Amino acid sequence: MTRVKAHGERRQARTAAMQTLYEVDAAGHDAEETLQRNAAGLRLNADTLAFAEELVRGTLARLDVIDAQIASVASDWPLSQMARIDKNILRLAIYEILYNNSVPAKAAINEAVELAKTFGSDTSSRFVNGVLGAIYQRSAQTPTVPETTAEGEVP
């Protein structure tokens, strides 16, 4: 796992990752090419880019499970009707909360709320906070089972 030390660099990585996820979702563009372009626009250094890559790849690799988490908590808002920006902020944060674990879950939620304030609508931050809070509560009550390889080993 890549370590990016500065708070501002992590926020830049999350911004690049969220913008990439949004573009992949909205336009179907290639994730790697889109991330490279977004990273160049934000002038990310190598460590920050590596963190953004980890976020994008991890989120996309678990997209079905992450979307099921969103759907189970936000049942009044089908994914197809949810604002794309909100949906992709949620996807990114859920990946961080449930799978990445490089920051505390509450920090990931706070960062997602900040992204929603910056890029979303007037109600996005409350919506994102509510959905992520429910997912965090659920995850805190359910022990996490580590992922295993085909041979049953924890990577």
C-alpha cells in the first residue's frame, strides 16, 4: 500500500480518483488514461498518483459489492437516479472505509463530505454523510473477514 504523508496530497489524490470514477461512470472512458490526465491537471507527485491509482483500481475492482452497499442503505435513491457525483464520492469513500484502511473510517467520511461540498449540490454533503454513516455503523457491527487468495491465504 502506498503511503502519502501530507493531508493535502491525500485530498488531491481523492479528488483525482473521484473525478476519474465520475468520468468512467458518465462517459465510459478508460480509467487508467483518465486518471493520468486528471493527475497531470492536478500536478500530482508520484506518491500521490500511486495513492490515487490504488483508490481507483480498488474501487473499480469491487464496484458491484460497493454499489450493493449503497443500494442497501439508500433504498429510496436507486443508483440509476442518484446524482453521479454523489454516487462516485460514495463509491470512493466506501472503498476506503471497508477495504483500504489506510486512514480511520471517520477521516474517510469527513474527506468524502468535503468532496461533496466542493463538487456536489447543496444537499450532497448531508446525503453522503448519512449514507456513509450508516455503512460505517454496519461495518463496525460486522467483523471484517480478510480477503483470501485462491489457496485460502491472506495476501
